Amino acid sequence: MSSGLTIKEVAKKAANLLNRHEFARIYTHYDADGISAGAVLAKALLRARKAFQISFLKGLNDFEPEGDDLIIFADMGSGYSQKISEIDSDIIILDHHKPDGEIKPKRNLVHINPHFFGIDGTYELSASGVAYLFAKELGENRDLASIAILGIIGDKQKFSGLNAEILRDGIETKCIEANRGVSLPSGKLLNSLKTSLEPFLDFYKKEEELMEFLKKTKLDGDKEVDELSEIEVQRLADAIALRLLEIGAYEGVFEQVIGSRLIVKNLLLKNPVTLVDIVNSCGRIGATATAFSILLGDEKALKEGMEITDKFKTEILEEVSRRRSEIKEGFCIRYLIMEDAPSTSSIATIFSRYLFPEKPLVVLNIKKDGKVKVSARTTEKIAKRLDLSEVMRLASAKVGGSGGGHRVAAGANILRDRMEEFLKEVDRLCCAMLA
């Protein structure tokens, strides 16, 4: 599929295709990785003096092209081979999800996906990273590494492979700084520990436990996270490690949370964890324009984004607190059925990484229109034997829906009256893969 070219050579082909057009229609995903990819593209296209229009989508199931000469899909497209094959436009796809088949384009197509080059799209290159490789071929855009790493963090990837190269670019151009520390959102330590979703420390509505935690670590809860001394950071890191062990978190969480702390110097906030929280929260509630504006440097949008984030995080923490007793057991999976919850994926991620990591977790969110949004999550350890992307694709297809994603994180869209059949098929497929 890569025709013997490297991923950077294919990115160059994509840049050449763009340069034949004066306008690009961009469609990208509405999560932190997709919005970050969109911001990388916007900045690169502005610098290249190309006009563009950008839209943020949940997927391409209901997508209808508008007759544009050039369409760029970011963080989506690879899993919609049939849909893409029907579009009569030049197309650039910048994605990292597992491709679902061969695309037969009507016109020119440049498809950049790490899976074609033997690169792990789950851990070593996100969509914002693919967009960054493309942007580098358009001009001197290495300072956009600071935006690209937001997608890497948002998709819980590792700084290895090409992601490590993006981080190095950011450090070399002095837009990113890497220090020893803990990845926690900014703010008063007390509030940060209580309301953090990543890492989730299970202190919400557990004031006594939280005060005891601070007392044992000899830390002042009113002190700003970003102003802790080196010694205080070390004490905090040790205490968080113990807390994660206590709540039964997946061991892979430790390396992502403890050990390093990144600072982004050319964005509105210096803490990328906080920025990811804001961008993700805005995306999940449909305020994608706010998230996008923040990454382009709009201070007014930042104020609005911070208010949205506080509200969204509280809603998610309330749901987690309320729903943990509703988790059901299958043979090889756990599952949760909700109605019109604020975010399926955020809830699924917390449960699967921190509270119930021993089995794959499937969360179904029944919307008011009778459609069901499914988020499936598992740990890297289980994903070595099981591919959730395949499970979601096959199980959803059996009930007339659609699905796909990554080995550790995948999703599907199905109808309410096929939920039971879907869950049985997901459980069967997981048991077969894990046998």
C-alpha cells in the first residue's frame, strides 16, 4: 500500500497535491487529536497562503461531499474505504486508524496512515502527528510540534517512534520543554487531584481521603501544581504511584503519568495536560470552534473553554461515581449501558484504565433518537491478544451498524433494538481472541 515509499515521502506527495489547489476543504474528528490535527493544518495552510474551510465531525457515516476540488480528511477516512471511493474530488487522508479496505479513488488520492509503513498507529503516531509530518513538507513548521503533541497526549500514545521525533523537533525549536515531574492539570493542587480525569485518582467526593493524602505527603493543597518545588514534585509522584496501586489502576498508566512533565511555550497555556482537557471537553460537548480558536491563540475563547471544561469534568466525575455499581459482567467483557450520558469515551477510558482494567470494557450510550454510541476500551496488555478495532467492526456489521478504531480503543454505532445481539457478539469475539 505504501508503494515502497517512506511515510515522509508520501507526505511530500500530499504537499505536492495540495500545491496544485488554491482551496482545501478540511474535515477532522471532534476529539483532542482531531482538533489538534485541524489546528496544525490550519496554521500550515495559512502560512502556505492557501484558503480553507474546516469542519469537525463525529464520523463519516452521514457525510455528503459538497463538490470541492480538494478534500483533506484528518483523524478519519481510513475506516471508510467505500465512502471515500464514492467521492469525486482530489483527496488527502491523514489518519492513524486501522484501514478497513482498499480505496478506489475517482481522482487523485494520497493516503497517509502509519499502518501502511509498519508504524504502530495506536501508540507511535496520532492524527495530529500525521498532520504535522504533512505540515513539515509544506514549509518550516516545526514549531507546530507543540500542537501535535496535544493529539499524542489526548490519544494516550507513547513518545516513541515518530512521536519521539515530533517531541525532539519541539525541544530543538524551543517550543517544548521536557522536565522531570508528574503529568497533572494546572490549578490548585487540591482541586487538580480531585477533578483530574487523566490521571483519574478517585478523590471526587472523597474529601477525607484527599486531605489524608495531602497530610501524608506534607503538601499544601492551596499551592499551584505548576509552582511545586522539585522535592515536592517527587513526593507527589511517589504518593500518586501508591494511590494508583490502591485503586487498582492498569500498570501502563504509571509511565504516562509519572516521570516527565512537558511545557509548551508558544501556546496560550504552558501545561499541555490542561490544554488537552480543555480541547477534549469542548469537542465532546460540540464547542469545537472554541477548542480550535484556543489552539490558534484566541484568549477570549480560552476563558470560555475553561468554563466548559470545569462543567464537563464535573459531569464526567458524577457519572463515574454513579455508574461504577452498574457495570455488568459478560464472559470475557464488562459492559455498561447508559442513556444520554455526556461522553461515552471519557467514561469508558476511566473505568477501563483505572477501576476495571482486567477485562475489555464496552460502554453503550443510548441517545434520544434511538441510536447507540458505543465506546470499547482495554489495556495495552490485553490488546496484545485482542484487537478491539476488529471486534467493533465485525460485531457492529452483524447488527447493521458500523465500527472500528484501534486495538485498545474502538467504537461503533448501532441501533437500540440490536444492543443485546451486539453485546453477545462482542463477548463471543473477545472470548475467541483471548482463548
